[in-house]
Amino acid sequence: MEDLTASGVIRKLLPWETELLTTHFLRLDAEARHARFAAGVSDETVVAYAAKALGPDAIVHGFLVDGVLRGAAELRLMPGQTGEVAVSVEEDWRLTGVGSALFGRLLLTARNRGLTGLVMSCLPTNRGMQRLAARFEGRITYASGDSHARVAARPATALSLWREVWRDTSAAAESVVDKQMGLLRRAGRQGRAAG
């Protein structure tokens, strides 16, 4: 399902990377922020939410470019073997497969933790999330002015567990290389500007 055309690294965010998530949310344009939070929210509300988003009941996968978070998929663990999902992608990285790749990683993570399904709630105007749910064979319903989707997660297998470990390990190595390349590019730009 990963038709990713954008260059970057997808990896799980660590509990101390709140600043990455906060600045990503703050960079979302007004329409994307409204879609992500199902309302127009202030910067203060976004900061308060992000401060708790990497807690013990959540797993967040991020799409990073040169060490900057450009997309995030949040899995909030819920009772009853389900998880709630939210996805946000900055404008320049939309329609590049980032949302689908992030959601695919969350689905793998969910199945490996014994979850049977993922649920998403969004505004009826949030066509991006609805297309994402449909791409993963989600069942979409409409009620109380919102749209809801449920995506089934298959049981974990030895292969799915191995895939998650392999992706986590390779993403850690890719992150180091991505960060170093970003530093080299910045140093090159500064050198050219000074010369």
C-alpha cells in the first residue's frame, strides 16, 4: 500500500519528541488544522494537545524530511481492542502517498498489538480522511454531523511482527542519515552564501 513518492523517513516518534509534533501541528494551514481537530482551534489548544499526544496510550508515526516532521499518524489505544486514528500531512506533502504510508504503518502496529480494528471520526467535508479509510477497505458511516470509518486489522503473524521490527530498525538508521544529509545541505548553503 505504500505508493510513497515523497523523499523522507517514516518512523515512530519518541516520547521526548513533543516539539516535533507541536511545530508540525502549528504549521498546518487553517483548513488542515480544522480538519485534523474537527474545529478551528487556537495555537494554545494545539500546544496543549501536542504536549500529551505522545503519552503511554498512543503510538505516533511521523514522516520526517531533513529531521522536520511533515506528517503524523496518531494511534490512540482504546478499550475493546480498538484504536482511534488521526492523520495530518502538511500541504506540500499531500497527494504524495504520505498519508497512506503513515496509515499503513499504524495498521501494522495495531495488528501487532492485538487490536482488531481502527476507528476514525472526521468532518463530512474531510474527503482526504474518507478516501484514506476507503483505500484500506474501511466502512464509512455518517451520524450526528460527522463521518466515521472502521478499518479491520488482521491478527498478528510472525511475518507482521518481523516487518514492524525491521521497519523500526531501518527507520532509525535512515533517520540518522537523513539528519546528517540535512546538516550537510545547510552547511553547503551557508558556505555558498558566505562565498
